[in-house]
Amino acid sequence: MGDIDDALERADQEAFTREPPKGLRARIDFLIKQLKTAKAVAQELGVTADSVNRYRRGARKHPPKEIADRIDAAVRARWQPQVRKRRRRQAAATTGITVETRARFGYTAPIGTTDDGRMRRLTVHLPPEYASRLFDAQQQGASDQQLRAIVAEGLQETYFKDGGRRADNLEVEFTDIDYFDVSF
């Protein structure tokens, strides 16, 4: 996963209407309910099926931090899928997304203007069509570079070209991401 995938996942998790299970046994029970077998859960977590069953029975109560983090990530990835879908549909249809980033922006522009890239901190609301394209690309397994291209185009049109009111021939390049966050 890349910067943009991670940001979209964090934004999805902000939509939760209830907290995911907290206890180890409850988390393991939830994963078994989702994946159907202890063997499938074990494969997902990178442990043995016996370990999963021990966690479920309470014979092992404190997994190593690395395994506990994997359990937490697996639960959060599957928690409240309908809430996530509803929020994404709403963002893609009506509300759009807000992108906050600090990255290097370079430009291809007419002669007489500067094209040197520089670090900028931007918080820009992108229209629903960019949210829709971003979600569709992510669903189809697009690379981080392809997701960056969609975000760069959205920032170019919305922020730098101001919806077509200025900088007609400007092409924006989006590189060296320091941080990237999305909300919708």
C-alpha cells in the first residue's frame, strides 16, 4: 500500500459508527465469523490455526505486539463495510473529498514562468468526480502512482487552475509526499 491507499483506509475508519471489538477473544471471534475458519484467520494473520484457537479459548491472552497489530488491522479492515460503502458513495456523488498534503509540486508551464518544484502544504476540497475516480481506481487495484496522478489532476484543476480561471497551460507534478491525508 502507498500513501494514498493508507489515507483512504484511515478516512474509511473515521466513518465507523461503533468501535470495533476491543478484547482479543472478541476480535478473534469476529475474524472467524468473517473468514469462516480458524485456518483462514491463521493464514491472514501469519500464525498457526492452533494459535488462533488458543486466542479464541483464552489459553493465550497476550499475543506478541506484531501479531496484535495484525489482528487489529484485520478487524478494522472488515469492520462495518456498509458504513464505508455509504460514505464513499456519498463522497463520489455529492460531497467530494478534502485532501491535505505536504508535498513537492513541480510544474510544466509556458516560457517565462518558473517550473522549479517546491514543497507546499495544501488543504483542498476536490469535487465528487475526483472522489469517484479515486475510489474506482483503488477498487481496481491501481498503483500508488496512478492514484497520485488522479489526485495531482484534481489539485491542478481545482487549486492551481482555479476551475479554469487561470494558468491554462499548467501541468502539475505531485512528488515527494511528506504527508497525505484525506477526509470525506
